[in-house]
Amino acid sequence: MQVFDHVRASGRAARAEITRALGISPGSATAATADLIAGGFLREVEDQPRESGRGRPPVALEVVPTRAHVIGVKLTDERLSAVLTDFAGTHLCEAHRPTPGHRKGTDEMVADIAALIERLLADSGVSLDAVGAVGLGVPGMVDHETGTVAWSPLLSERHVALRAVLESELGRPVEVDNDTNMLTLAELWFGAGRENADFAVVTIEQGVGMGLVLSSRLFRGSQGMGLELGHTKVQLDGALCRCGQRGCLEAYLADYALAREAATALDRPSRNLQSAEALLETLYLRAKAGDTGAATIFRRAGRYLALGLANVVQLFDPTLIILSGQRMRYDYLYADEVLAEMQRLILSDGRAPPRVEIHAWGDDAWARGAAALALAATTERLLTAA
């Protein structure tokens, strides 16, 4: 599994490189890759063009992309997004489905997901039988081991056995996890994880999420439901959060929190409100045009973000923090003063500040993270069977 994961993460790798990267003997690398080739998981390819008259060309290994397909699905307040990838993680097709911005019952949500997957497969020409697994990213508190959603802002019910219901509907294996864990897994496999063994991902969209990688492994907590940064408390008896409690970081930073203040700043009565996304775009344009009230809303949110990031640094000491999500288009949230405020709030004696990078990925990247989870499950199942 480690050899296979290294080749897939690298895209292409020689046996000598696998030996060095994993700290195993050349004999072990040769034996493992031979088994993977025989099982149809890896194949040999020329690593570079052969020089005339210079013997056998250098050989590398890559994943056999047709070994299986997987689907990743991302749920949000306003749309469902799905991607289809091959066994190497290559993006093949995508589909989207708008959804009303209200909490849904389990049956309605499952019907929407099934309809989206049906359209994705129709567009791609791939049959459902060829899909090894479906990965589903859900905002909220998710027990990955059982596939149960304890709470989500998108579902009207609590403690929903979503994996079991979806597997019954689709007839395929399903993996369910917190959506930010999914995005963090995509970074681990295809992005920052190639160069960083320890990093944190903080997302700002309809909610505030966090994913954490320690020693190149995704950390979920003892019950699989940790890292709920958006629901850490930053103000006693503070603003009302959509989880039902008060004073959560999310209640000062997420889309719905900023939209709540934007409605007042833009003098938009609640009965005439646009979607939160459209409202925030208008607020941002006003801020950039010099509107003091609009700019103040973003700057205040930036200060709360600095507080949240400082807490992440104090608790986990990551070498890298990735800020991601659609709201990272708003530069007020990662301005120099926000990062300087974060640094002021941490105990910095003898501590080098973590690097902060901005990855403003859209829904397709979140869905690709869900596909990465499905790939991991499919790989383990196929390798075990082999």
C-alpha cells in the first residue's frame, strides 16, 4: 500500500526513488512493485527518451488508470458537485446540481445525490458497475468509521446513517467524511502533502472548517469528529451560530455571518435578501470602492480569523497553514495585518511562524478530495483482495 500510494502521489516513480522515499531495501521495492504489476495496479513506462545506442532506457512506474473509477461528491448550501476520476486520480468528468438553501430530510438529500451521480455517469459514458466507490464530503460532525452524520447544517435530522442509506440506494461502496477532511486529503495526495509532513487546512465558505495532517496522515480525532475549528468559542454569549450555540468562530466569519452584517450595511431588508454569495460579492465591491462600513465588516472578520489561526498554531504547531475556500477571494481575510495579528497572539519566543498559503479552490477541488477518499478505500479493497 505504501509503495502504491507513493507512485500515485508522485505520478511516476522509479524503483530507486521508491527505495529512498520509503526507507526500504531495493529487494523489498522490487518484490512489492512486481506484485503490483502482476495485479494490474502499476505498469512500467519509459522514464525519459532513450538515447540512440545506449542500451535499455530508464524505467519508471505509474498507476494503471483503467483499473477502477471513483466518484467524489461535495454537498453545500447552494449546489451539489460531483467528479469522476480514474484509478490514478485523473479528473475525467464533472457535474453540478443546484439545491435550495434549506435543510433537507435524508430521503430528499439521497435522491438529489443519486440524480447527480446518474447525470455524471451519463455524461461520462461510464457505467455504475465500473465505479469502485463513492466518496461524499459533508459539512458538520461526521463519524467516518460508521458513516454517520451526527449533525450537519444541510440535514434536518441528526445522527443520520448516511453511508448505509446511500449504499442501499446506489448499490456501490460509499465513504462519508467531513468535507474539510476531504479537501485536506486532496492536499495530502495531490498538493502540499508532497513536501510537508505536518500541515493544517482552514476553510472559509458557508462554514469554517479545519483539516490536519500529522506525519503525513490525516488526523480525525479519537471518534473521527475532531478539528471543528468553526465551533470553537471566541465570545461567551456571543453571536448565534447555526449549530444552535453562541460565540462560535463560525458565527463571526462564515458566509451567513458576513451576510447578516452585509444586509444591514447595504440596507437590504431580510425579505429581499439575495443569496449569501451574491450579497457578499456586492459588499466586497463596495469595500474596494472605498465604503468604510463594508470594509470594516471584512476587517473585523479578519481579526477573528487571526484569533482562530493563532489557536491552531498554539495547539498543533504546524509548519504550514493553508487557507482555502471561496471566501479566500476576499483579500481582506489574508491581508498583512491579519497575519501580523495572528503572530501577535501566539507565544513566539523561539518559535518560527508557520507559512501561510492561500489556495482559493472551488467546489470541484472539494469533490476531488471526496474522490481521493473513495480512491483510498477502493485501493485498500482491491489490494486486499489481490
